[in-house]
Amino acid sequence: MSAPTALRPGLRLRSQTCSTEVIVVRTGAGTVELTCGGQPMVGRDADAAGLEPAADLAGGTQVGKRYTAESDPDVEVLVTKAGAGTLADGTVPLVLKTAKPLPASD
């Protein structure tokens, strides 16, 4: 297992367990350990480990969607390539960020 990568805006990461790739949009307080399929995310240029996602972290990701951590809602990542692993803060799955409703125009 490789060391966790320090998050910074614009950082491109990929999963060691599937084809998931993300871009960090916001970093928050910097306390999130970004994982996918139970393994730490690595730089986009790093060699693939070829690991399998953990059974309880194999829910998949959706391309074009933004995910945030429950422990630090200011953390936000954008999925650029979907995969079979679940994005997580350690072992706690990230939450799919929903759009804010627009005010009614009466």
C-alpha cells in the first residue's frame, strides 16, 4: 500500500483498484484520506497496482459527478473517469453531491 497523497486543488488522482480517475476541486481542512475500493488514490502517472476493490467498497463511481466527505464537507472531487470502486475517506464512502435548488421565480 502506498502513502496517502496530500490533496490540493487541481490534483489528478486515479484508483489502484479500478479505472476511476478524479480531479480535486476543493481540499477542505486537509484531514481526508482519499481512497477508492479500499486503497489510497495515487497520482495519475503512477503505475497501476492491479488490486481488486474491497467487497464493501465496490459500489462504483459516476463520471461527471462531484463527491464530498461527510467528515469534511468542504472536500470536493470531480470524477473524470468512472470505475467499479467506491470513493471514500478511509473506509467511509464519500457522498454524491447534489445540486442546490434554485429559488422559485414567481
